[in-house]
Amino acid sequence: MLATHNIRLQFGGRTLFDDVNLKFTKGNCYGVIGANGAGKSTFIKILSGEIQSTGGSIEISPGERIAVLKQNHFAFEEEEVLTTVILGHSELVKIMREKEVLYAKENFTDADGERAAELEARFGELNGWEAESEAGALLAGLGIGTEMHSKKMKDLAGGEKVKVLLAQALFGKPEILLLDEPTNDLDLKAVQWLEKFIQGQEESTVLVVSHDRHFLNKVCTNICDIDFQKIKLFVGNYDFWYKSSQLAQRMLSDQNKKVEDKMKELKEFIQRFSANASKSSQATSRKKLLDKLTLEDIQPSTRKYPYVGFRQEREAGDQLLRVENLSLSIDGERMFHDLSFTVKKGQKIVFLAKSELATKALFQVLAGERQADSGGFSWGITTSRGYLPSDNGAFFQDASLDLINWLRQYSADQTETFLRGFLGRMLFSGEEAKKKSTVLSGGEKVRCMLSKLMLAGHNVLIFENPTNHLDLETITALNEGMIDFKGTLLFTSHDHEFIQTIASRVIELQSKGCRDEECTYDQFLGLE
Ligand SMILES: Nc1ncnc2c1ncn2[C@@H]1O[C@H](COP(=O)(O)OP(=O)(O)OP(=O)(O)O)[C@@H](O)[C@H]1O
Ligand SMILES: [Mg+2]
């Protein structure tokens, strides 16, 4: 059991949440939802003890251990797979590293000997000698074979990476599992695998942050919504939370209706929804809770829509991109081979591949960040390209920059009003534009990257999984912005609706060449 008592969190003058009194119990999966920047990752960090709350306390049943899968899947890029898993047990790793340093010393003193003995004893207690085989067994259970153990994390596809990070979280058998946006970087098959995995965790308490409604509906027994500087728990899945919050919005706007009538409507809604619930036990418990529900308990959300619009400074000429016999292998694995295609002005092309390492590598080559093995490609001289990589970590290293100065680096017009205009569209206004670029949440970083791209006026955009980390409102705005864009677009995505509404051409990389069709995604999949 994990409980919070009067948790409050403030950053500078801004309160993210206060009076948080919640209890999370075994066998349940809690979906943590909220807009980008609402405080989901911060809440997870408070629960895991990574950061201190401004007030209040956390209670964990004695003997229980918490493990976390963090939102940033790129934190262990240079580590090997097996080491990454063992890193899940920080004390063990600390001991291993200290031992290594001690034994490497040339003048090993008596004091060193004593320290080494202490470390060895603790190492034994923690079952350190078994660490590698335990880590291997966990990986095997998740479908990662021994041939992958010595690969570096950066050479793994998104789905494999998340599996290794999950193994890391599971290493040391935690009772409480906190997963912060695990479905980012996962393709459909990997998401389905994760759904089954979470459904099977009947003996654990699971909290999972996600913006993916379908996924939340599949795995959650409860929803934990961060809004209005509060965190509230609701029984039921995402759809139920969503519909009740829509209903509340309607009721609030209907000022003429009497309170009794509103309550009546609420009750009817609950009845209907309970009848639809698949498990009757779930329906009963939901009904019990909902019977106590009052109008004040349900509030419409404060989610806001940003504005996304990409304007080309200059239209490109007809010669856009020609790719000829392009081939690339990484570590002996074929990414693409003998790939040829030409792009016409204004096309919106989605790229698919069995492994998304392949599409990522192709985009890196086209963006000039990686060399191909053979073949060539040429961009039209009138093109100006903007690239949104899925790992944006390198752009947010400088702690001295606030958001205005961060964006200023990429702008010809240096005036604050101009820069604030672009930040404002991405919902950073007033004091928010003055915060440090290094403290941004996952979605806020992507919003900053989008501001940078909007300002640049490129006529070609290359987007790698742009919806990762974004909340539903921002995804909707981005979706519209990409539909309206008059230039050329090359992108990847795991979001079916997103691809279907944007792409006019589909290129699927194959072991040799590609399948290339000018049609919608559904037509390509044979669904239409
Ligand atoms: N040290 C800090 N100082 C000031 N503000 C901070 C600090 N750390 C985080 N923030 C801000 O707190 C807010 C919450 O961040 P958090 O990462 O918890 O959001 P989130 O709900 O996980 O969002 P996302 O969906 O984008 O991942 C953000 O607006 C972030 O910029
Ligand atoms: Mg987050």
C-alpha cells in the first residue's frame, strides 16, 4: 500500500498541487492523467522519493519496495543492456562500483581491506553474485535474449528499450510499480504486450502515467486526475472519467437548470454507465462510490488547446528530394537497402518499417546527422528542412537559459514580444516563459521544439514520432497544423488516426527497397 498525506508541491511561486490525500492499493492499476506540465512526473518522483514535496508525507507498507520506469527512455543510451537492468538496484550497483575502484588500487591499505570486507558482506546479503543471472532471467521473460545482453541501449528499438527498462524496474521484485509514459516509442504490438503485462500484475500496485486513452481503458481500474492544483481519484477507466467530466461541463454551462435536476441527470448517467461495465463487481463498487458523488466532485477540466501552425517562409521549387540506391547497416543489421524514391512538392509521407530503428536511421541520414553506407540522396536547392527527432535531450542541456532565451537562439528577430508570441501559442505565457529550459516536462519540451520549428518557416518538415509525450489537446492542435501545412512532410507515428488524417503517401521500408503507394493509410492497410 502506498499513501500520501497532505502532499503539497510548489515550484517558486507556482503551486502544482496541494492537499493530496490518496491511497493506492494492491491489485489496482491507477492511470495518472493530466495536461502536459500538470505535474504527473513530479508526482511520480515524489512517490518514489526522488524529490521532496514542499509539504506532507508519503507512507509505504513496511517491507514494500517501489520501482520506477521514467519518462525519459534515453537515460541509459551508453550502458549495455544487462548493466542497465542491474542499475535498477541502486545500492547493489553502488557497492559493485566501489568494489571495482578499491580492487583497482595499487596501494591497497588495511583500511581498504576492511572496507572491501564490509562491501563483500553486503554484496552477499543482496544476492549480488546472482545479479547477472537474475537480470538475464528477467530479460528472457520479457523476450530479450542473451544475444542482446551486451548491446548498447542506443542500438535498441523503442519497444526493446522499454522492455529492458521494465526489467530494470522489476529487478529486485518491487511491490509498487510506477510507470511514467511507458507507451511512448512503442509500436502497436509492443503496447499490446505491455497491456497484457500490466493486467497480469495482480499482486502489485501499479501507477501508470499515459496520454493514450485506448491503453488507459485497457489497463486501468482507477483514474487519478491532476487538475485545478488537486489530484483526485475516480473509480473506473478513462472513458468513464472522460464522459463524466464532459457531462459536468454541460451541466455547469446550463445555468438555468436546477441543482436537483442536475443531480438527477448525474444519477441517470451513473446508472447507465454501471450497466455497461463489463465486470459486475466493478459496476457495484463504481456505483457505491458514485452514489456518494456530488456535483462539486466532478469538475470540467482546465485543459487548453495550443495553436500549431507551420508557415513556409519560401515555397520550395519542384525538385524536392531524390533518394537513389541508399543503403545502411548498423552493427551488421540492415536498416534499409537499395532504397530509391523521389518526393514531390507538397506530399505528406508517412514512413513505416518493421523496426523503427530503420525509419529513425533514414531520417538521421536525410537530416545530415548520419552517413549512409552507399547510394545517395539530394535535396532541392530551394528546400529548407526542419527536423524533430524523438530524442530532444541535446537541446535542453543549458540550465542558464529561460524559455525566451532558449527560443532566441533560433530566431532572427530577437525581440521579446516576438518570441513571446511563439511561446504563447504553445501555452507558455507570463511567468511561465521565464522558467529554465532544463526543468521542462516531457510534453513541454516537445512544445518548445514545435515553437522553434514554427518560427523557422521551413518548407520541409521531418517529424519522428511527434505525438510522443503530448497531451490530447496538443496532439489535436498538431494534427490540424500538419494537415494545414502547405509544404512537404516526412513523418513517422504510432497513432493510427494521426497518420490516416495526414498522410497522402505511404512508404514502407523493406529488407530491399520499399513498398511505396500514394494512398491513405487505411487504403495501404487494405482497410478501405
Ligand atoms: N525545478 C523546477 N522549477 C520550476 N518548475 C518546474 C521544476 N520542475 C518542473 N517544473 C515545472 O512543473 C511542471 C510539472 O512538470 P512535470 O514534469 O511533472 O509535468 P507532467 O505532468 O509530467 O507533464 P508531461 O505530460 O509533459 O510529461 C512543468 O510545468 C514544469 O515545467
Ligand atoms: Mg511527465
